[in-house]
Amino acid sequence: MPADLGEDEQVDWNSLRSTWRMTFPSDYMAFIAHYGAGTIDDSVSVLAPDIPDQCELGGMAGETRTAQDLWHADPAPVLAWGVTVAADIICWKTVHADPDRWPVVVWRRQSSSPRWLEFNMGMTNFLCGMFFREFDECPLGDATLWGSPTPRFISNRQQQRLLDTGVDPWTGEPDPYAGLSFDD
């Protein structure tokens, strides 16, 4: 997956470690340093690590709260790192002291049973498993990444820059909604 439209988030991991009271998986930290937070194929958004008390809707802390509510156990051992256009939430199950051993779990909005699927692998292996169809079936409600031979990543900052110039980041065409206000 080319990183030409990715952008290092410049994350202060030590500060986040004390705020979240945990260390993040090394593959996630490398991904954020290489690509940044953003979207793959306009389908799966990789969330930026934000501060839990200052969470925004759709951010890591906000999506983690949603996932914890959906887990139906207290304490809920889930930490969200991604969301899909189908409203799935992709998390780590934080059951090991070593974050590099956290399995990926997916809450599937579109499925009645089972809602939660677990994969004994990290974030980047999960994404590669999607790209190369390495699971019995697509674990997400949206199959855009399923077997995607050439996934494309665009960081949130790059998406905003393109939108600000009137260009749709995914098509490269003029954005038909550029300059329109929906706040009226």
C-alpha cells in the first residue's frame, strides 16, 4: 500500500502511554508514523490516538467507548483502532500485558451472530489478511478491502487538503460539493 498520500502523525507516545495507562502495539505505532490516521480505499478508517478526556465523535476514544458499550461486560477489554463505512468497529482485545499479543476483534453492525469476531493477529496482519483474502469470509460489513490488490491510503490531513482545493480525494475529480454549506 503506497504511502505517497500518508503523513506521519508526530504522536507523543509517552504522553499517550500515561494518559491511556497502556502502551500501543508496535505495528500500530509504525503504521501511524508511516501513514498517519486516515482511510483505506474510502472504506476503512484507521483512527488517530486521541486523548480519552478530549475525545471527538469518531475518534479512538469515542469509538472505544462505543465498542465497550457493545461488549456487554465490565470491564470491556477493547480498544478501537478502526471503523468502516458499514459502521463496524475494529478493535484490539487488550487481554495481554504485551500489546503486541493483543488479538484484533471486530464488532459487525450488519451481522446478528456472532457480532464479535476475533483474529489472533495484530492490526497490520489483519489488514493484509483482508487485502489477500486470508480469512474464510470477509469479516467486515463492507467488502471493499476484501481481496483488494492495490489498496490506497489517504491520510486525514491529505484528504482535507484536497477537499480544500475542491478535489475529491478518491476520484481526483472536482468535488461537486466544494464550497457548499450544509449548516443552514
